[in-house]
Amino acid sequence: MRRRTPPPPAPLPQRHGVDPVRVRLPVDGTWATVREHLVERLTGAAPGAVASMFDAGLVVGADGRPVPPEAPYRPGMFVWFHRELPAEVPVPFPVEVVHRDEHIVVADKPHFLATTPRGSHVAETALARLRRELDLPELTAAHRLDRLTAGLVLFTVRPAERGAYQTLFRDRLVRKEYEAVARYDPALVLPRTVRSRIVKERGVPAAREVAGEPNAETRVELVGHRGGLARYRLLPATGQTHQLRVHLSALGVPVLGDPLYPEVTGPVPAGDFRRPLQLLARRLEFTDPVTGTEHTFVTGRALRAWTSYDAWTAGD
């Protein structure tokens, strides 16, 4: 199989820890100019925004030079530009660094902070913050946590090594342990292993279970219970979107503070950081594919609903 030629390096620097947008013009394109293609492609941009970017010389080619507004369309050509950053409410919680060496950074992400730039969350993400705070512009994420989930995330320092660490997750060579707080159900027999098929459709907030060959597996254990609440240990063998939240909801004990399961509720207003989802990526264990070191990392965070339910309910 013919390997795809890697794209040239970005000719623009990062801004606020965020990479410039890279666009490769389709090989089968029939547009007359590069600008004509971008106007059609960037449908979410404000009227006249693309034309203004060309007029200001903000769209550049691989050589870093501005692409003229009348530049003819060339199939396969790469262009770069910086997106207009959305207005973001700062997440008022720090990203703690648990471990840092020349190959990896392990961060302890707070609730409400996205792992990587996506949608309306761009500069206010763990990746962008760490790039700025640690002065590591080439830092990349080896995997992701949901924005509402707190806990450990692995980042790679050198782009050439990212694939080796991503392969650990793909091949299930990372032991991941999560913790959740949810309602206690004395009739729920634990421990147990939950297997199901989960699908997540683009544009639909919640994932769902469907009939078919299982693609998601989670071991669920009861750590303790008191006052009608329980603390659960979750050991996922797979990494489907929202897998842990879907599986606990299917067992009748949805994670406290979950806005999607078992039912989708109204979106939380921006800046409302009360009652975070009570789900935490507690532990990561793996053999470093570059150094051979056996790593074990544990979060320094605790779930508020378990340590102080009244404070979590009040949003303190």
C-alpha cells in the first residue's frame, strides 16, 4: 500500500498554544481559485471573513508567503491560516503536572477543561495551556479525556515519538483505572464486567448502546457506599466515547452530575462550574515504549460528592 506523503511543516507559529489551521486542497477540485474553495469550505465563517483574510495576507503557502486572492486552484496544495479564536470563559482550575521528562508529560486535568482544541474550546484546553506554561510548543496528546471528566492525561514531548505512545492505547497496553460516584443500588451485583456495542453519531451529544458485536468493555467494582451514594472503580478494556458513563447509566446508576445520561438535559451556561461530573481518571500504568520504564501515575484529585456531598450539591 502506498504511503501518503506527510504534509510540510507549518510555516506559521502557534498563537496562544494553538496550531495554525492546515488545509489540503482536494485532488478532484474544480474551483478556479484557492479563495473560492475556502469560501465554500469554511461555511461557518462570518460573511466576508475569508476575503478579508486573503486581503490581509493571512493565508499562506508552504513557503510562508501570503497566497494572493487570485491564486489559481492547485489540487493537493497546502495552505495555512490562524482561525479567529472564540470568546472562551477561562476555566478557573489549574492543570497540575504529575510527571515530566524529555519524552512525556503526565497532567492532572480539572473538570470542565477540554483536552485538545475542538469546537468552541480552543485556547482554554489542557494542551494549549501546557504548551504555554511549559514552553513546549510541540507537545501533543497521546489520548483524550472528556471535557467534563477530570484526571490523568498523557502528552508526548516529541512529535516523532507520539505514535509509539498512541500505540499503547490502541493495543490496550495501558492499564486505566477510573473512579465514579453515583447512587448506591443494593440490588446491583458487583463486581461485574459490562460488554455492549456503543455508537456515537456526529452531531448527537449522547452515545447509545445498540444491538451487535460488543465494542466496549468495562469492569465495574464497588469500593464503598454510604448515605445512599456509592464509590465505584471502573476498569475499561476499551475506549469508546462516553463508555464509562454509558455503562453506569445502563446499570441504573448514572454518574452524578452527568448532563447526558440517562437523559440529555439543557446545556450548562458558560462559566457555571458548579457540580462537576463525578468521574475521575484515577490511575495510569504502562511500560514506556521509548525508555522501557515501568510507569504508575495516580491523580491527586478527589471527587467532591464523596468527600463532601453537601459542598458538591451547593456548588462550593
